[in-house]
Amino acid sequence: MHKGVVPESALEATLAELAERYSPDVIVIGAGTRSKGCADRLRKLALAPVETIDETGSTLEARKLYLQDHPRPWYLRWIPSTLICPRCPLDDYAAVVLAERYWESRIR
């Protein structure tokens, strides 16, 4: 699995490289504000079918995943996780959440 945050300017090149390495069956993106333009760009690349999925609440779920991977120091553990805001983008964790939602929807 590859997880990371890519600048929009490097989207096509990065996805082409990842598609060559992993040969994806599908590309999943969130159905948020800018998804239509992004989905159109991805479809033009023709690397794999593009599926959009509801991303409601994915940032909160991404924060939980981040905190599982990066436990807080003992002196911050009394602060509720809902009040902890990581200092880095959580887009890569949100992508994992969306991928999990996609696979869950396929299993049902």
C-alpha cells in the first residue's frame, strides 16, 4: 500500500507511477467539493475506473487512524482525541478511510 499527500500539480505523474507499480482495479476519490474536476482528470488518464464515494465524516475517522499510528505522549493522554489536531495534513489517512468504505460497500 502507498500512503501519502501529493501536490495537485504532481497528480498525473504520481498516479501514473503508482498505477504502473500496483496495477489498480479502481481509483476511489471522495465526492466532495472539487471531486468532479479531479475525477475527470483521472478518467482522462485511463489508468483504472474512477469511483467517487461519500466522504462525510472521513476527516474525523482519519484523525482517529492518525492517532492510532502516532500515539500521544503520556502527558497529553488526558486530553480527548476530538481536541487533538495533528500538525500535518490528514489527506492520506482520509484516503484510507475512503478505500475502506469502498470495499465495505462492495462486500454488502
